Amino acid sequence: MEYFVIIIGSIFVNNIVLAQFLGICPFLGVSNKVQTSIGMGAAVIFVMTLATIVTFLIQKLVLDTLGIGFMQTVVFILVIAALVQMVEIILKKISQPLYQALGIFLPLITTNCAVLGIAILVIKKNYNLVQGVVYTISIAVGFTFALVVFAGIREKLALVDIPKPMRGAPIALITAGLLSLAFMGFAGLVK
């Protein structure tokens, strides 16, 4: 039951983009087409899960052991950036089709604050490794879900006659706000 609460809470109630406001840059920047959003979402799921596992192990085995927990943010930023670059290089050599599918999104993920935010939240929530991975995958799925829904709405908005002052960023921000309000309806599902 505990994992069910983590999954539902992470995807719908505490959605990383719509409730916690992390990862807004790719949410607004990459969400013009559903296909692009799916690619970005897949890359985020992969990188966020891998980054959480690595940063969790570094936190528990290195930072806590040496008593330098205050270095967490700096170390996590460096680890995530290096990890994304390493994944990009390995994918390029091992799986060219997968690299081409995720390739353009991998550099964007390096600057996605949601990846760092989740790595830190897993530690702050005092999750063990399994709970942290379940939480991270759920958060990443929630990110992808919000991104795809938002992209679908934006594709439909492109077909509508919107007044000139409202085109582009203004209508995107209003739509994101309305979508955030819609997700607040899930707030009673879990604690």
C-alpha cells in the first residue's frame, strides 16, 4: 500500500511540474508537439532514475560516511552532468537508434532542475533505495504525463484563432495554470 501511495501521489497529487514547479523550462519549451514531449519524457524517466540511484549511493556511501553532507548540491550537480554526458557517449557507441531517439533531449536534461530536485528530495524524504527508485520513476512518469497533456492542448490551441497579445507564452502560461488547477482536484486521493 505504501508504494501505491507513493506512485499515485507522485504522478497526480504532487506532480513535479504542476504542483512543485520543478522542470518548468522543458515543460514550456519542449511541449509544442506530442511526439517531442514523449521523447523528452522517455529521456527524463531514464536519466532521472539513473541519477537518483547514483546520487543516493554517493550520498549514503561517500557524503554521509565522510560527514560532508553540506556538499550535497554541488556534488549532485556534477554527478548528474557527468552522468548525462556519459550516458550520451555510451548510447552513441552502443545503440545508435536509441541515441537518435533520445540524443537531442539528453543535453537538455543536464539543465533540468527536476532531476536535481528529485535526487535531493529522495534524500530529504529519507527513502531507502527501492522507495527512492519507485518515487523517482513515478515522478518522471508524472512529468511525462503532464508534458504530453500540455503538448496535446498546445497542438489544439495552434488551430484556434487566439488574439495576438495572447499568442505564444501568455496562452501557454494560462493553459499551464489551468492544468495545474485541474491536477489539484486529485489532492484528496492521498496524503
